[in-house]
Amino acid sequence: LLPDDPPPTATAAEDLTSNFALSIPQDRADEDDASVHEEGSLSASIGDDDYYDEKISFGDDDEDDIDIRNVIKRLHSEDTTTTQSTSDRDYSKRNLPDDTFSFLIYSDVRSHTQCFMCGILVFIFQMSIYVVLANDIINVDNKKNPVGFPFNVSIPVRISEVLAILISIITQHDVRKAICLYRDGFDKGKEGTSTMDKSIAQVFPGATLWKWTLSIVLRASQGFLGLVITFLLIMRSNSVLDLLLNFSAIEFVSTLDDVVFGLAKEGLLGDVLKKEAKDMPEKSYRVSKEYLNTVYAMKVSLLYFVVLFLSFFGSWVYIYWQQRSGAYLCQQIFSQFGDEILPMLGTFTGLFYKHEEMKFGDRSSYRDDQQGGPLLAYCKSETRWTLSLTKDVDTDEFLSMDKWDPCNWLAASSETESYSILSTTSSPWVIKTPTNRVAPL
């Protein structure tokens, strides 16, 4: 009714009923048909576009005709949008990851021993490599530097460290897969479920909650330990080449579960593993939204990345400042020089102490505790560790620290870019004779 029209009389209502005597057959199996019911007994069937052209007429007055075509179309559209598939609304399609850890979820310990043991053995093999590497890396007897970090590294190595750490965190897929499995939850399914809506326990009859949990725990622990070992090897590298080799080696170990799964799929590990490896990727299951741990998984995922980024880059900053300050260097060293060619070198035998205030070539220096004593420092222009004096030989006056020059040397090591003078002990040194000639020491 229009806003200004008076309420319909009983006669008008009878005319309205007679005008709607049009009968249109309904097929309830047809998804395009719907019914609109007003209060009372009035009903109209909607299934044909031609019907939208019908009008409700009160009496013979054309001004009282109301075109309800748009209203009926709108109701029909709303009804259609609310009748979507229950499967699309309540379920999400999933596939198990293509690795040996997925065998642990559904393989029966008794009847599918090969598949279950394959997942366990690959995990043990990966963890054994990590343990051996950790045992070789960590020296508990060295209290100052048990991991054996370099005394310092060059800028290209620093940049490579940051990039390698960032890539290792982002590309660590095993931990991410574990978080995704935890997010989906373990759904046993319900009886009478359609084939398209079967849960993981229905698609994989051997799947149980404890095996699903075991797969997540082993997958995540292997991935996380691999990240820790990768970080330690990255920070132990002295050059970009060493860093890349160490990084690549650990990446290979962390992907062994995927590699072994690929070998099983090719039939190189037996017919049983071949069949399971080929069948598993083709099986998909539906995850009910009732079992999704979406909120918890988001928190775990966010916490995982935040903790890794903060801990790894926080450790990187700490190690960087330790190296810059020379914390991993020896605080004192003992040196002894031969006096066959230059007799005065024999007087420089003794202890040298790390000089905290002066650095040359971004490297710490050493000197004895006597004023005007000799200096062990790095000459950047000649890329050598050298022995020089801190006093003027001609005037016998002590030089201020800003005038110390390690490139004006009496003895020098072979060319090196090492940040520690102790690394030069295995290479020959040279001296300058009174005639300014260079001779081996």
C-alpha cells in the first residue's frame, strides 16, 4: 500500500484474493523456486521471470496499482544467498604435507610399520646430525667464547649474516607446517558425513589424536633445532663463502624429510612406501570450522615469528658488540722475537696487554705496560700485523697516542686480514734492517 492510501476494505481484500487466483506450479526440487508468504493466507509462487510483471490491483483504479516486481526480486535474491551449500560454509579443504612426518599421522604401527618407522628414522637421522654439529661447535671448557665466534668480521660478512638469518627464519617450513596442522585441529568426523565432507580421521582411517600430536611435536622440534644450529654456524663464519656453505648444508639437512618422501614416491624405498607416498597427496579431507584453532594458531604463529626475530637478531646485536669491543680476544699475549739480525728486538720479549683505547684498521692493539714501550697493531695500508715503537727513536721522546703509527714498523707479519694477531703465529714474519731492507725473521 502507498503511504497515503486508506486501509483496504473487506471488498478490496476479496478483489485482491481473486486477482491472485493465478496458480503457478512449484517444484521444490528446483533451486530457483521460492515462496513469499505475507501474514494470513496470502501466498505467491516465484519461479518464473514473467511473474515479476504481475501487479497487485485494488479495484479498478489504476492509481492504486502497485508494481511489486522489484520487491519480489529482492526477496528472491536474499533467499538465494541464504541457501548456500553447508559444505562450503562449514568446511575447508586440506591435504597432508608431502613429507615423512605425515606418515606418522595415519600409519598403523603394526600393519604399516614401514611407513611409521620411515618417519621416525628420518627424524632420528636429522636430530643426530644436529647433535653432532652442536657437540663440535660448543666447547664448554672455553668460558669466554664457548661457541667459537670469530674475533670480528668484515662488513660483507655482516651483511651476509643478516640476510642468512632472515632467510632461514622465513624459509623454515617444518615449523610452519606444524603450526598449520595445529590450526586445523584433529577432527574425528561424524557418521553419515558425505564423501566430500570427510574429516582427516575418515579419509585416513589409521589417524589418531596421539599420532597427530606426535607428528606436530617432532616436526616443530626438528625445525626449531635446525634454526638454532643454522644461526650458530652463520655467526661462526669468517667469510661469506664459509657462511653460504654452512647455511646450505643445514638447509639440506632440514629438508631430508621432503627428500626421503620424494624417494619413496619414486619407488626407491619399496613398493609399500611408493603406494603410500603416491596415494597421500591425492587424498583431501575437510576441516570443520568447529575444530579450527584459528585464534590460538594465529597467536602461536605470531609468537613464533616474534620470538625468533627478537631472539636471533637480539643475539646478533649482542655478538656484534662483543666482537667490536674485542671481548673474544685475549686480554694479554706473550711474544718473543729473535735478535740475530736486529738485537733490540730481544728486549721486546714479554707480556703485551690489550689496549682498550686505540684501534688500528678496526682491530684491537696490544702494548707492554711500560711507557714508550713497543706496540703490536694492524697496518691497514699494508694489511699486516706489525711491531712498532711508541717513542721517537731520534729524540727519544714519547709519542702521543694520536701519533702512533703501526705502518712505521720494525717487524711485520705476512699479509693477512685476520682480526687476531694470534692467527699470524703460523706464518713467517719479516723485519727491517738498519739499511731499511726487509729480511725474514
